[in-house]
Amino acid sequence: MKFVDEVEIRVEAGDGGNGVVSFRREKYIPKGGPDGGDGGDGGDVYLEADENLNTLIDYQFERIHRAQRGQNGMGKNCTGKRGEDIVLKVPVGTRATDQETGEVLGDLTRHGLRRMVAKGGFHGLGNARFKSSTNRAPRQKTMGTPGEIRSLKLELMLLADVGLLGMPNAGKSTFIRSVSAAKPKVADYPFTTLVPNLGVVRPVHHASFVIADIPGLIEGAADGAGLGIQFLKHLERCGLLLHLVDLAPYDGTDPAVQAVTIVNELQQYSPKLADKPRWLVVNKVDLLTDEEVEERLAEVTEALEWEGPIYQISALSKKGTEQLCKEIMTYLEQLPKPSEVEEEDAQATTEFKWDSYHQEQLDAHDDDDDDDDFDDDDYDVEVVYQK
Ligand SMILES: Nc1nc2c(ncn2[C@@H]2O[C@H](COP(=O)(O)OP(=O)(O)OP(=O)(O)O)[C@@H](O)[C@H]2O)c(=O)[nH]1
Ligand SMILES: [Mg+2]
């Protein structure tokens, strides 16, 4: 299946139905009052996280999504029907951003989480609403307001605890294969991995974490070289990054230079990501003698001015991988859990503009004196049924 992690769509909430002007006309009831009903509200557009989806590909083909318009009001005080909402299912981990304002409308990080992304228009008021002691035959009505229209960017960001960072061929996929049940392709040429892979690692009985293998980075990635940096966004939600450095590159390149390149690209992409907790993991130690490992590692740490944790592994022979995973687990377990406040906030709906619209309309018409008092002629007013 094709992996699509970024799409642009347009969502259009339904317009509110209009209010209507109508008067009761029945035999033997000569002075029937106003009975024009209100319109119905327009339908809203929602996004909902669904764990059964893992790509945004459907939205690449279907870009415009409209909720239903509210029905207009009718005579006999009948209110128009509310427009139906639409719910767009997206993979867990999707972030919706308003293209125009840049505002993040929702981070759908849990199955079933639902966020409104376009609010339906408010209903218009029928003339029955405007009846008062001084005006018994009002001919005012209000129109429904338009539904919100937004251009959205949907981005799928994988939900992994640990992200792997490194040059192509560093052994990222080999590592995830050896520590989890995930089986991404491994080969001795660069850019074997073209889309992110997730693996679940269970280093101890009672706990597990998710690790993300993303395509390798090369120099100039921030400017689009190789596969670019489009996949780095998947690391934004990780609690820990592993920088995998190939200590024995088959093409004879210098591991220290390679390592610095990666950090530079990371910095350019996002200083925030570069500031995330990061561990240095040197790989392919099986190809070198202990002295060579020490020597090259020293060069790498010096070039990076590295002071953080260092691990030596062979992803292929699994040397050092078990220990590394156990320490990752211990590290992740002591990280603070996302606070409850954040959870609540994620549930809240975005505030929309016309909550007070209804009252404003009535207030505005309170001062209207232009309608004459009720007289018999008013009974000849045509009953208007607006479409
Ligand atoms: N000897 C040895 N070879 C390794 C080790 N880890 C990976 N390799 C080899 O290195 C090559 C590249 O490994 P991959 O796991 O595909 O590398 P990658 O980082 O996922 O590369 P891209 O997907 O292209 O970014 C393969 O031929 C692996 O067999 C290791 O620890 N020791
Ligand atoms: Mg790979």
C-alpha cells in the first residue's frame, strides 16, 4: 500500500437554513399571527482518529468534503431540519492545520478522538420570532449564516517512542529487524527504506516501546537532497532519538564526517528536534577490532563534541542490542506521562465565531419600528415559502 503522510483538503460546513416569513391563514381564524419557522443549522465537519487506517491516501483523491446545508424554515412554525454532519476518518497520529492561519486545529493522537474542523452555519430566524407587543405582524426574518470553509493540511506523524536517525546504509532497518518483529527490507545500497516503518520492542516482560525506522538522511537533505527531510516530522513525537553511525562504511567514507552531517541536517530542519534527547549508537562493530572501534569512536565523539550516552552495537550479530533496548525502556519509563490537562485540551473543540449570532439578530431587530401595527390588510400578505 502506498504511504501518504501529507495531504491538503478543503472542508466545507453546511450553510444555515434561512428563516421564513409566513402568516397563519385559516378559515374562521381571521387574525392568525406570524408563523414563519426558523431554518436548521448547517452540518459540521469532524475529523476522527481511526486505528484501522495507516495512511492518508484516500484524501489524495477526494479533496473536497462538504457537510449538508440546513433546511429553510417553513410556515406553521415548522423549523427546518439540521444539516447532517460529516465525519472524516483519519489515521491515529494525524495533525490538522488551517492552511491560512497556520493554526493547529487538532492532534488526533488516540483512537476515537474527534475534532470539529468546520462549524456549520447558524440558522436564520423566522418571522414568528420577531413578534412583540408593538409589532404583531412582523415581516422580518434572517438568513442562515454561511458554514465555515477551511483549507486543511493533514499530516500523519507516527506515534513512536524512539526514532532512528542516520545516513543511508547505517543499519537502521537491520537494527529494527533484530530488536522487533518488524521486517523492513535491508540491503547494501543507500535508500533501501523509502517509507517509515514501526516496530514494537519488548525488552522486558511487562513493558514495550515503539521504534520508528525512517529513510536515511544525506548532506543537503534540508534542501531536498536524497529523500529530503520530509520524514523527520515522524520523529517529532518521539521521546528519544537514536543517532546510528556506521563505524565501518563500505565506501570508505569517514564516520565522523557522516555523523556531523546528520546533526547539521537535523539542526537545519528543526532546532527543537535537535534538542530532543539523543543517544549516539555506533553500529557494525563486528567488522572492526576493538582498537579500531575505540579509535573511530574517539574521532566521532570529538567531531560531534559529544558528551551524551554512547552505545556500541552490531545490529547484524545483535551484539549490545539487548542491553541498549533495556536501557531505552528504563529511560522511557521515567519520562513524565503526558499530563491530564493536555488530554483534556485535546478533547476540547475549537471555538467558533458565531456563538452569539442568534441573540445579536434578535437584539438588532428589537429597535426596529418600521413595521406598522397589525391591521386587517396584513391578512392579505402572501404566505411566503422560501426555498
Ligand atoms: N557487518 C554488519 N553489517 C551490517 C550491520 N548492520 C547493517 N549492516 C548491513 O548494512 C547494509 C545496510 O543496512 P540497512 O539496515 O539496510 O541500512 P539502513 O540504515 O536501513 O539504510 P537505508 O534504508 O538505505 O537508509 C546491509 O547490507 C546490512 O546487512 C552490522 O551490524 N554489521
Ligand atoms: Mg533502511
